[in-house]
Amino acid sequence: MGTVRSFVLLIHLISIGSSIACSNGGCKLLDPCSSDSDCEVGTYCFSCPEGFSGSRCVRSTTSDQFKLVNNSLPFNKYAFLTTHNSYAIVGEPSHTGVPRITFNNQEDSVTQQLNNGVRALMLDTYDFQNDVWLCHSSGGKCYDFTAFEPALDTLKEVEAFLASNPLEIITIILEDYVHAPKGLANVFNQSGLLNYWFPLSRMPQNGQDWPLISDMVAKNQRLLVFSSMRSKQDTEGIAYQWNFMVENQYGDDGMKASICTNRTESNPLTDTTKSLVLVNHFPSIPVEATTCGHNSASLVDMLRTCYGAAGNRWANFVAVDFYKRSEGGGAFQATDMLNGKLLCGCDDVHSCAPGSASGACTTTPSGRRMALMELALALAFGFLFACCGLLRWNEVRYRKKGLPPGTMGWPLFGETTEFLKQGPNFMKNQRARYGSLFKSHILGCPTVVCMDPEINRYIFMNESKGLVPGYPQSMLDILGERNIAAVTGPLHKSMRSAMLNLINPSMIRDQLLPKIDEFMRSHLSNWNEKVIDIQEKTKEMALFSALKQIASIESGPESEALKAAVFQLVLGTLSLPINLPGTNYRRAFQARRRLVEILRKIIEKRRTSLSSHGDMLDLLLLKADDECMKAKLNDEQIIDLIIALVYSGYETVSTTTMMAIKYLHDHPKALHELRKEHMEIRKEKSHEEGIDWSDYKSMAFTRAVIFETLRMATVVNGVLRKTTQDTKLKGFVIPKGWRIYVYTREINYDPCLYPEPLSFNPWRWMDRSLDTQQHFMIFGGGSRLCPGKELGTVEIATFLHYFVTRYRYEEVGRAVILEFPRVEAPNGLRIRVQSY
């Protein structure tokens, strides 16, 4: 009977396995989810009571029809997702000083819309405040309480996207109420969009085909603009919309099932002298809660209805409100259907064979599907039985007397996948089951995880008692066997001495701070009136600043080569140790080789040079009897020391700076206090005068912001140690050769140490005794206390100084921040920057 129950259980697990236990990017379309980070790329977690219960992963991006099939057909042979009133964004602050009383039609910024695959924008333009504004209104007039923002702001976002994406084409459809002479032409000129303008002279007449997509890209004519005002075609060279496209009725009248008629201004939908077709599908009054239904099955039905009404022509543009809301595929799937129909006659563009023409669909016969399902079921049974056996064998293998309780997971991989995916939740769950000291198998090593503050402090302070650095072999392969964080004994003392000679306070004050100041002033120039990804900018800042300090490397091919290698190396340090093509581990290992080769050439070139650069590399290459050096290292050790300097500083400085910008944005009171401190420093200085050591030491609140950011973001979750002998901890025996993961993350959220620990409160650090208490482990402890603590703080403080005194900023959209295994914004953290 038990065997039968087990068999039934296996069947049940197979049937529901696709809908449970997914997280951290593992959830597929329509899988249940709890947050956006659970869902796979191209989807997000959304609740649509009309379509399903709870929250599920639904699509959030389009498919690239150019890559899937080809880009060598005329423009009118493709379909493009279009947002209705793209500028009318939920939460957009008032730019007139008067609270806005009007409808919203979208939730994402225009930049986010474009990044998610929207390729046509519907904008309403009005004369307002002696400028051109985007506005909801009636009667052709804009008011303070219906205005959204100057059109120039949105057009600059479009320009930034086109500049960064040289293969993309964007269409702007204007409901135009601008009567000021050359008003629209001027604003397009100011935005820089004329550089991408598709000329009126190339637009086809009488329903002919448009130029090829590939030709439009080659000529950089990648912006099509249509106006609803006829006169603009003659006076400003902006195409009159109804000369080139037909459009169905908008609003409630355009959403009646099985009915598709043209709007009043448009020629009949059957007029084939207009080669473009626009289908609207949105109600007269937008309601977020009901939009997921509008953007699903009824949208596809309307597209099919309009296909017949337009003389068997599929739409080129499909316009919707709240474009990401749906019951699954939504407007994105509808666009895929349109491209499938237009490009190859299939029901989905993914069914088109690459480079295909009409009729070239790839389908799977039902008989073959059934055979594949039967084979998959058989394989699943075998796999489940094998997994049960492997899990049991691995638990028995590590069942030694005296070990802490816990689980070991799979052979070789252990619980690495769960650790990397679930991170803090994995740790909390294991602690709840087994206590603050438990065994596991992560990053290729049998490991004891310690979450006890007292024991963690003991481990930090007692390296001499057999508790040495314990980075797994996979990480040593990437960072180097002679990495300062991994070596022990005399070599560690020599390398630490060499590093401290490079970055001690007097060196920072006299040599490094002037270089950092010069670099930051240059790096932060020309950000005004731009939308930037602060994550990318802080990464570049941390890396290029380090390269300048270490080897006087300026911007150029050499720094770009190093940047590519370092970025890839960082990704591999927290990855499964699988040395196979395509894995992060393999790519990081190859990046290290490139990095070592570049650094070796730099060292050889420096040795033959007769000039002095006054940088860290000069000091490292000094002879052993030089008064400035207490220890001499060989070239391999110097290279590993440089890699350690770049890696540790890059990861910590860039992430902490990015998160400080994020926290300050979300806490205006703290930003005001920080800016006040830095404005006081600048008050006595000229515009070109840099900051000095006394200025830095006066930045008490800045230091508090940095420490609070390190605590809240927890850039470093813990460190690894290795036992060189059997070691007793809390009554347990840790075998020789095992790793101990000193997990310090939870200390940062201990309410006994930090009242209201989940609140961003820099003022708590104004009490200088807080960072001297015994459980303060943000920078490590013992002989391994981070030697670059002061240098990193100086870099972040200098960046913040020039950033807040030069600029004010606001976040564009709502960035997703992942906390583990590293703190990052997977889709970027974009801010709009303006002069202060």
C-alpha cells in the first residue's frame, strides 16, 4: 500500500511541479509568484482578479521580430506595440505646481516603455506656458491641472533610447493642438531627434510599400512622426497622419465586439491607398483594475475583426492603455500574433522560420507531441527515483558524530542552488530548523554556517587557532591563489603590509585623494538634463577610479579591455563551479587570463619606462631596499594584489554608492541634510577648487549615510573560513578541511543593536561609538579587517560631494533591487538628472 501511495505522490508531483517551488527567476508564464524577482526574464508578477486568482507571472516585454525572422522587409510588413497617451503616467509629479486632475493611461516611464519593446508612442501636444506640453484636455486647450510635462522632456527620453539602440525604429503619433509657428519643429530640433528623422519625401504615396527596415537603419532614418494637423505637413515637414494610415474608432465605441469602423478623421479602413493600419483598443475612461481583461482575449478578437474590416489587412500598430497589464501574454502576445500573420502567415511570430516568407510555419504534429510527453513522463519517473537515492546517499555520507545538524543536498552541488536563489530566506529557514550553527554544502564545499554573533567574533579573532581563510577552489581560480584574502602566514603579512603602504591614511591624504577628486569631477560632468543608469555609472566610477590610482590608466582601449574582463570576472565569483562552455565560471576564468595578460604587459612596460607615475604600481615595483617599502613581492603576487584591490573596491564602492543614491532619493530629509553638509564645504571654495583631507574629515553626516547604506544594503553578507584541524565550536566538532561561513548579514538587522532596523536612519551613526561595538562586522574583523575601509569611504564621499552639489535627481520608473547573492538592479536604476 505504501508503494502505491508513493507512486500516486510522484504522479501528483509531476503534474504540479511546474507551478510550485519556483522563485528567483525560475517561474514561467502564468506560474504563481510572490514578487517580480520570482519570474523569468520577460515576465513580472501581477494580479488580475478578472483572469486568475492570486499573483502570476505575465509578460512584460515584446519579442524582437527583426531578430526572430528578418529586418529586410518594408516597414509596413511589421507590427509594433503602441502605448496610448504614453506620457500620462501614474505617479508623474505635477510640473505646474497645481495638483493634476485628469486620467492616467500608463504606469511606466517612456524610457521603460521603450526598453520593454514599445515602438510607437501616442502623444497629445498643446501650446502651454509659451512652450509645447503634453497634456490631457478638451477643446484644444491645456490647463495647469491637466498638463503633464514639457514635450521636450519626453522627446529627450526618445532621443536617448535611439542613441543607445542603433537598430531600433520608433514611431510617434501626435494628437496635435500646437498652433505656434514652427512650435513642433523647434521642440524636435531641441531634443536632437532630427538626427534620426525619416523624411517626408521618402514616405510612400497611394498605398505603396515603405522602405526596407534594414535601409532605414542603414540611413539612420529611424524616427517616424505623424501629426493630426494637416497644415504641419506643408509648414513643418511633419507627415499628416491620415495621408498614410487608417485608424479604427477609439474609446468605448471602438471596443464593441465584432465591430470595427474607422474614426471620423480617418479614411475608411478599406482604403488601400493608405499602407499603414492602426487599431485602438482602450476604453474612453481608463481603469487600471479592468485593463488586464481588455488587453487579453478581447484584444486579439478585435484585431481579427479589424483584419476583415480593413480588407484583410493586419494592423501595423496596436494601441492600448497600461500595456503590461494582462491575463498572461496580453498586448505582447497580440503583437506576436500580428507579426506572425504579417511576416509568414503564422499565428505567432515564433512559428516563423528565420528569413521566412508567407506560409513558412514550424509546427509540431500532435502525435509527435504525445510521444514526447510519454518519453518526458518516463524520464521524469526515472529522474525522481535517482534523485531520491542520491539525496539519501549524500546525507549518509556526511553523517559524522559531533557535526552540527543540517542538510547536505545533492552530491557535488550540495545546496548551492538554493543558497544562491533564496539567500537570506534559505539561511533563516535553516536556522529556524537547526539553530544558529548548521551544516550544509555550498559553493562546492562541505560547510558549517554560523549565524551566532559571539562565535563569529571568535572566528574573526582566532585565525591562529586553525581558522584560516577558506575561499572555495572555484573562487581561488578566479581571484588567484595569491589573493590577499586567501593567503595566510608570512605571505599574508607581506601582502597586507604592501597594501597598507599603498592605501594608509597618509597616502590617501597626500596622493590618492587629489587623484580621486580630479577623477570624480570629470566623471560627473555633463550629466545635466540626462536620464542615466546610476548602476552603470557607479560601476564605471569604481573601476576607472581604481585603475587611475593603481596604474594611472586613463579612459581608452586599455581601460575598456580591463573593464570587460573585470565585469566578467565579478559575475563568476558567485557561481556554480562548473567549468563548461557558456557558464559564468568558465567565462570568469577566461576573463582572469585576459586580465593577467594585460596587467603583465603593463608591468613590463612600466619597468622599461624611465618616467615616474606616482601611483600604486610604482610603489609595488620599488626595490626591496627602498625606504618606502617594507616588503617586496614577485610579479605574480603583485598581479593578484592588483586584482584584489580592483575586485574588492569595485564591488563594494559601486554598489554602496548606487544604493546611497537610491536611499537618499527615497528619504528626502536625509538628502537635504547631506546636501547641506556639502554646500557648507563648497561655500568657501571656487568652482574649480577640489576638496582636501580636512574637508573629507568634516563630512560627519556623509560618513553616517555610507555606514547606514552598508548596513541596510548588506553589500557583504559574510566571509568563508577553513579549518586546518578538527575544531570545536559551541559543543560541535567541525572536521579538518571544512569551510565555515561566517554569516554576518543578520547582525545588521538586530533590533537590539539597531532600533527600527529596517528604517534608513543615518543619524544613528552620528554616535561614533556604534561602529566600535564588538558586533560591528561590516568591514570584517581581526587581522582580516578590511584594509581599504578608509579609501572606499573617501571615494564614495567624494562622489556624493560632487553629485549632490551639482545635481538634483529623481528616479525614473520603479527599479527592482535584488538583495542576493549580490545587491543589484537587474534592469538598471535610472535617474533623471538636472542641475541643482
